Amino acid sequence: MPLTILDIKNAKPKEKAYKLADERGLYLLVSPNGSKLWKMKYRFAGIEKKLSFGSFSEVTLAAARDLRDDARKHLANKIDPGVLKNSIKRSTKLAAENSFEAIAREWHAKFTPKWTAGHAERILIRLEQDVFPWIGKRPILEVTAPEILSALRRVENRGAIETAHRISQICGQVFRYAIVTGRAERNPAADLRGALAPVKQKHHASITDPIEIGRLLRAISDYRGSFVTKCALQLAPLFFVRPGELRHAEWVEFDIEKAEWRIPAEKMKMRAQHIVPLCSQAINILQELQAYTSSGKYLFPSTRSSQRPMSENTVLGALRRLGYTTTKMTGHGFRSMASTLLNEKGWNRDAIERQLAHAERNNIRAAYNYAEYLPDRRNMMQWWADYLDKLRAGAEIISLTKSA
């Protein structure tokens, strides 16, 4: 007699497991712990075997019978359904191990030690939020360019064009890693060239007119806020490093006797050590600042904790209090200021680029030499500081008045 739903529900556990037979090899195994598992008994090549279909709580009677019928069809075609099931299970496990997400996480873990903590965190967040939900579970061999583009379109549609391009680059790196480790054959992300909206170039607000620079420097000299913040404002135009490099400056990186600030490679955008020659004006400011913050790690510590650097908004906020909005001047703008005027004054362009720590644009020069043009850069940095002193004193205004 075939089983009924009522038979199954009324089956109570006993001291020993027992079977409730259905038809054509299908039966329900009732265990002492109360579990009810679907099983099928069959013979293949003269050997009696068993096949499991899951528990009654998850697989209905009708579904169990369908699974039994499928197994019997395989038997009719000389295929062992148990071997086939294990083969599918192994393939599924292998596909999961070779999924885009699994390989991306492996790639991320491998390269994290070479990145800054912030950079590694941003990459993982972008993958988890914008990629894994859409293609993460897909075997990396099967991921196509349209699938990647579909995920990137979601980022693009929320207005994050630059982020979409960065995620595309990240996907490309994951695919290249999969290729060299033998788990992918090509990089479909490379097919997306031109598919995303172009990134609009960001221009950091900056002041490059000598008269306006003089006014800005006088405003900084009259700053009435925190002394530490004032020092950061005064050193920003003398160093013209990136804002993040300035606020993360540590006392251990400075050698006042050699008049050098050596920024470690891991702090630099281009991952190469960078030397900032110290002009005499900068040394004077640093010596004053030492009395305030040299007992700690950072030149410009946070007001909340000496173990953390000042906020990225501190310099911007100080500039706003001086009357300079982000559309007029930013912390990054000191770099544009120096670049523009140093080039106008005829300084060696390569020396300027080195001091700005820009990427090497000439592919013929293979290695980035952080000390290249250092003598020229020392002279240039002192000249630049002296020139800024003249602007602060109004020298450019005087000369313009005389020529008129």
C-alpha cells in the first residue's frame, strides 16, 4: 500500500529506527529522535544501494516520489543515481569555490598587506555592496561582460560615475588574478571599455593670482583659531603635499638637521617614498610646533585623541572661517597654486612634478626615483618659501604699481 500524508504525520518515534514503505523502493525512515527521512533502495551492478532525498519537513511526499521516478529513469539508462548525485554535489561545491565572490575575497586577502587599511576597506565595501549581490555567486568562468555592466549600471544610475569606473577596474584585477591562478580564461571586464559614462575631471579650487595669494597668506598669519591648526595652514603652502599626507605627518618622519621630511611609501598615493625638503621658514614653524605636539605621534593630532590625526575637515573649516569657501580654495588647492606659479617662474618641470609626487608619465623611465632632482628641489622649495614671504608682504602689488 502506498503511503499517505496521514500515515506519515501519525508515525511516532520508537526506540529503534523503522521504515514506512511507499512504492518502487521509496520509503520513510523514522528515527528515535523523531526525524523522518526519505530514502530509496535500489540495485546497481548487482549491489544494493541507498539514495537520500531529504527530510519530510523539507521534501513533500509528492516531491519524494518525483525524485524516486527521476532516479529510476537514470537506472533505466544504466546510470547510477547515487554516483550522479555525488558528482553534482562536487560540481556545485567546486563552482562555489570558484565563484566570483570566493576568488575576489581570495585576491583581496592576498593583496591587503600591500595596501593601506583604508584602501583595502574601500575595495571590500565596493565589492560587497555593488558586485557580490549581482554576480558574486556565479562561477567566475561563466560571468559575462553584460552581467558586469548590469551591476555597474546600478552604481552609475545613482550618479557615482567615478565609483563605477573604479569598480570596473577592481573586477578586472579579480579576473586577471583568476586567469593567472588557472580559474578563468579571459577578463570580460576589459570588454566594457567605453560602456560607462566618462568621468568628469575634478578641479580643486585654488588661488593662483599672486595678489590673491598674498591676501590669503596674510589671512592665515592673522588666524585666531587653534595654534596647531594655524601651523597646518602655514605649512600647507610650503609643503604642497596632498591634504591626507599633511594631516598624517608624524614627528618620527622629520629630520630637522638634514632639513627633510621623508614620507613612507605606504602613505603616498603612488606607493613610493617621498622627500619634502624643508625650507628655513618651515623649520621655524616646526620648531614652534614641537613644544605643543612633539610628545605625541602626529604633528597635527585630533582634538579628541592624540593617537589620531586631525580631521580631514580641519583645514577646510579653517579656510572657511577665513572667508575662503570650497569653491574658492581647498587644502588640495595649495598644490595647484605651487604647480602653476613654479612653472610660470621657469623652474624645471620634472623637478616640480617630482616634488608634487605625481605618477611617472614618461613610460621610457621605468623606475620612479624618489630622490630624483633633489638638489634642484631643495633650491626650488627655499625659493618658493621666500617668494611666498614677498607675496605676504605685498611685493607683487608694489611691483605692479610701479610698472603702472
